[in-house]
Amino acid sequence: RKRLKAAEAALKSGDSQVFYQEIFKALYGYLSDKLGIATGELTRSKIVYELERNDVNEATVNDVTYVIDTCEMARFAPVTEVSDEVFYKRTAELIENLEERLK
């Protein structure tokens, strides 16, 4: 939750670009810490591999890739398939779910 504070501030200020950047940084930072991989070395495929190796279920792995893909797409075009508030809540729940699985 700590890592999502900057995203929440951007959400409140209505800055979608910063919001998605902060969500991406929060998720990548969290996964870097939990998986023991330097942030600069994290890739989508490494994340998927490590999550599967840690017995994280397929639905959760899919949620992680969805968040990553959505944040990357938001760099180039507005995200319209889900509201920023829903996306924030979904990401926060995802990180909580991962916290339970990656102990």
C-alpha cells in the first residue's frame, strides 16, 4: 500500500499519465523486492516465470500482466476500458493477493 500513495495522489489530482506511471513503478518495485530481482533486470517474461515458479495461480499471473500491459499502453493513449479508480483498487487488491502468496 505504501508504494501506491503516489498513484493515489495522482488519481486525486486527475493526472492520468502520472497515475499509470506510479502504478507501474509500484508494481515493479513490489515485484522486484518480493522476487529478489533488481528493478532494472525485471521483464514481463521474468515476472511471469518467477510467479509461476512460486506457484502463483494463473489468474493472478494474468492480473499482473494485465496491469503491466495497461500501464504501458497508457503511456501512448488514454485508457478507456476501466476507470482509474477501479484500476487503482484492482491493483491494490492484486498486490495484497500477491503478498499472501509470495511470503
